[in-house]
Amino acid sequence: MLVNVSYNNKEITRKINEEVGKPFTLKERWAMGGIGSPKLFITETSLEIRNLLILDNNLDSCNVEIRPKGIIVRFRSLLETFALVIPFYKLTIYKGDFAVYSIYRDHYFIKVRSDTKAIQKFFKKLLDYKTDTAPTTIEDL
């Protein structure tokens, strides 16, 4: 779900909370060691996101927020803020070329540079949290 989150719209907030859960409390954020990523520089995106990013000449960057049932990838274009809302069951992350992570949801994707230890540590935390909260599968029994 790709939405404009620039303005406080209760309907969009409700849809986001249904899909990926309400934000963590301050105590939970502290226990997890933070839920936000460092600044991520975008190298490649799907067509819909690319069409939004080419509207301005700024350096393309985004950040990722971990929620109880998924993640939110936020990026800016012109003076608007957009969010790609991805529940864990639709989230796919690939570590492709050297220092590039690919984040997929259905036909949307964003590829980001991971050239620092902080970014690699964040993606490890994200993948660990995803596996810890995943429901039990038949193979686990």
C-alpha cells in the first residue's frame, strides 16, 4: 500500500494501523534499541515510486520504521511524504549486489545502499524481529 502521509488523515492512519499494527510504546522502543533505520539512499525503485521521486531534483533517500506486524518505508518527494506500508507476510528482503538491500512488497520495490555498519545492523535487527514474530509453521512442529 503506497499512500501519501503528509497530512493527518484518520482514515489512512487507521488503514496503516490495521495492516502493520500501532506504533511501539516508548518502553518497547527502548527495549528494542530503537525501531528506525539510519538514512537510506535509494539506488533503484519500481515504476510507481520512481515516478514520484523524479518530480524533484533532491537526493533520493528513505527510512524504515519497524511496527509490530510489518514495516513502513517513508520517502519524500517535492513537499509531500509518502509511505510504502508492508506487512511481514508480504515483506521480502534480498541482499543482492555488494552493499545493496532490496525491499519488496508485491510489485513495489526499493533498493537501498547498505555501505555502513549501522545500516547492516538495522537490517539484521529487522530480519531477526520478523522471524521472531512469525507464526509457527508446520516444519517447526
